[in-house]
Amino acid sequence: MLLLSKNKHSLFGTLFLAAIIFLSISCAKNVSPPGGPEDKTPPKILEVFPSPNTMKVATDSEIKITFSESINRKTISDGIFISPLFEDEPEYKWKGKTLKIQSSAALLASRTYVVVVGTDVSDLHGNRLSYPFSFAFSTGDSLDIGAIAGNGYIENKPAKGLGIWAYALTDTTVLDPVNEVPDYITQTGDDGSYRLDFLAPGKYRLFAINDRNKDKLWDSDSEEYGTAPKDLVIDAEQQYFRSIILTAAKRDTLPPLISLCKMLPGSVLEVSFESDLDLQSALNIDSYKFGSAGEAEVPFEAVKAYSTRQDTRTIYIKGNVLEAGAACSLSIFNILSKERVSVDTSDNSCTFISEIKPDTTAPSVVSTTPVSGVQVFFPDSTIQIVFSELMSIDSVVAAFSLKDTLGNNVSGEITWIDDIILRFKPHILEGRTNYALSLDPAKTMDLNFNPMQDSIWVIRFKTMPSDTGGTVEGTVTADDSSLVVLTFLSLSGGSNLTFPLEKAGSFSFKGIPGGKYRLYSFLDLDKDGKYFSGGYKPIRFSEPRIFYPDTIEVRPRWETAGIKMELSR
């Protein structure tokens, strides 16, 4: 009996234990994972002190910011910007979710203080503010109300968290963002937009800096940099600027340095540099000064500087040799690198021996647009031929022809750049048509009447079918007569398209491949066909640029019209 009773109790206990385990497992299945859903909500600012736009704030006041949730305190010192700067480093103290900012020195009297909580501030889960939060107060009787707004980019993409720095300028300001902290700082939001508010009257210079190390100084070796198109003056007449575009890009801050000088046949001096050049400055003949050994007459007289454009580290100087076999020196002035860094004139010269050698070298074609065999050439495009040296213009024009498949000559306008680049704008090119561009080599001569060596020179191309692409039409207005360039940035994996306009006004491009695009235009002030986002040493403004606000969808045989963009220098 005892044994039977024991077995009954044992069986009951086993069943009871199994039931508890089953219920425990069942309950566990219905419980949410520990910690709940992942937190992806960015923090918000609930309250600030002093209240926004308050005036006559006591100079011994502290600043308070209350957040909606607990904040990663390590992000505060790099993520909050106060203008004007405190005399010493601010002290940060916390009480719950409220941050207190104190200074050992009193606030300045009769000044507007701007506090910006930047997008680097994050919560404990790494969620950053979507947009900067700013507020202002005044220790005086009035509040500064100047404002600058726009967008920031890194290369061609909207950038979040990009630093927008404003420096107040005076007549004696010598500004260098490498060594000087800005007067006002904000950051771009999720969509790349920014806004600097509560600026005092004055003249400002703006920079876009990707301040990776958060030291409020530009590190030229590792941080992207860009400038605004101009300095901005906030006064009674204009207190607000909008659509100020800044683009940050990597910069080479090394100045141009001569690496070689060598005489070529035909009284041409080849000058090579260690870095790419800004051709507008490098092709100015006044940038070169020739000398001689001792007090002798200068044996070389410069006439013209030119470049093939393919090698932007080499400049050719056509001249007259006044004395053969003489030692010559060359010094350079006012030449800029591709990044617009000025030449160091203290030690930047070369020497060579003047020589008179007959030029027997045949000219050649360095590059063409379009290239031979291309089948995506747009009917509205300009044809370009780049030669290896200065050409006899009359001979090349006589040797040039463009014909369609029936052998009909295509008329158009020929223009030249530096007697080395021929551009031909056809009056009409039909879509889906084969063309042949040719030069008669026997008639195509350089300045010394050397003809091309080719027995025949021809390239063939086919224009885009007008019925497989779309048409994009609109207008670009500008307060400047400079060349305007429009660029279509493909969002569909296709090629980017660039079209130069001789001046602002209406445009119509046919045969654009179907897809989605972002469109921007800029004033090509240096006439190199490429957007310039600003230079350093000396500081140089960027070329004015504007992005069309909407994505453009191009569909075959459809017309996209009504695009309007306004450029302001």
C-alpha cells in the first residue's frame, strides 16, 4: 500500500510539474521581447530657458534645455553651438532630462545670443535630431533678426549634419577657417537644408565644412570644404537671404610648382607642373616672366600660351627666340592650381637654353566630341576637335566637313578656343541619323604649315533617335551674362548629361533618355565646363548654382516643360 501510495503521489507530482512548465512556456510566447520595440524616434526639445525671443535677460542667467528623453551626454559638447562664444568653455550639468549650460563669466551686455542644438546630439539609442533646433534671447532691448537659408551638399548629394559656418567680416579681417572658429554655426538637416537665424547686421562669409573631428576648425587634409558664391551683407535693406547653395568637397591645398621647362621645335617652350592647373590663369601670358643670365637682353619673347586641355599639368608657350643658345629663366605669377591655390612666387622658377629648331612635327587630333562610333550623340550638341598644337585656322576650316548618310554637307557655325580647339555648332542634326565628320589631312596644317600625317581622317557617329527619348524645356534666368551649364544627374543608373548654354534664357533638349533626373544649373565663370565649389589660399567664392526642387521624370516621346531656375551671382 505504501508503495502504491508513493507511486500515486509521484505520478501526480510529475503531471503537476509538467503543467507548470507548459503554462510557463505558453506565457513566455505571449510576452514581448525584453526592452520592447526598437527605439528609432529622434529626441525633441520640449522647453528652453530663457524663453525664445526674450529680451533684457540678466547677464548672470544660465541656459536650460529640456529634452523629450535621455540624451547621450557625450554628444552635447560637440553638438551645441552658442554665439557669441563664451569667454571660457561652457560647463554642462544635468538634472534629469534638463541640460544646464553655465559660464564662469557674465554674458555680454546688449547682445543677441543664439543657441543651436545640432544634429549630432543623439539619444541613448543613437537617434540624432532630424533638424537643428535654434532659439535666441537678448541681454539688451532688441533682438537681431538677420537670417540666411539654403542647402548644403557634399559633391552633388544633399548632406545631413554638414557644418555651415558664418564669419563676421570687417575691413581688417584676414580670415582663415584653418585657424579661426566661426562666429555662427549651424548644421544641415535630413534633407540638406539649413538656416542661420538671429544674425546681427554686418557682412558675412559662409563656408560648408564637414567637421569630422568636431573642433570647429577646418582640417584641410581630411575634411570637405566649400564656400558661398559671395559675401552676404545683412542690413536694413536686406535682412534675409534664401537659396544660398554651399557644396563641400575634398581640397588639394598645395600651390602650383614647376617641375620642368623644355624647348621644343618651332620656338615653343613646354612648362610642366606637379599638379593640375586652373587653365584660365595658366593661359594668361602675363603670368610668365622671362629673364636672362647677367645683364644680357632677354633671349626669349613669349607670344601665346596654350594647352591641349587633356593634360592640365602642361602649358605650352609659343614665342620668338631672339638669341639662340642663351641661358633663360622663367618665373611665374598669379597662376592658380585646379583647386584655386595661388602659386608661391618665392621659389618657383626654372631655367632653359633658348634654341631655334625648325618645326617638322605633324599636328594630330588629341580628342573629339563625339568619339568615333558613338550612338548617343544628341542632335542639339556641339561638335569639338582638340588638336595637339596651334593650328592654321584658315587651313583647318577649309579641310573640315560634316556630312549625312546621303553625302549632304551640314551647315553650322565654327568657333575657336586658343587656336587649338575647334567647336562646330550644326544648324540642324536629325535624330537617328548617321554622320561622318572629316578633315582633309593634306589641308589641315599647323602654324608652320606642317600637314597631318594621316592619309584619311574621319569619325562616324549616330544621333539619338528623337522618338525614343523625351524633351525637357524650360528657362534659366541669371543676373550675369556668363556661360550657363545645365547638368542632368541620373537617378536611374544612367549617365549624367551636361549641356552648356551660351547665356541664360530658354532651353530645349530633345532625345533625353528615359528615367528620373535631378537637374541643376550653374554659372560657369571660369569657362571650364565644371562646377567650382570654392577655393582656399586665397579664399575664392564658388560658382553660383541652383538645383531644381523636384525630380524630373523623362519619358520617351513626352515633353517635360515649365522648368524654371533662377541663378544669382
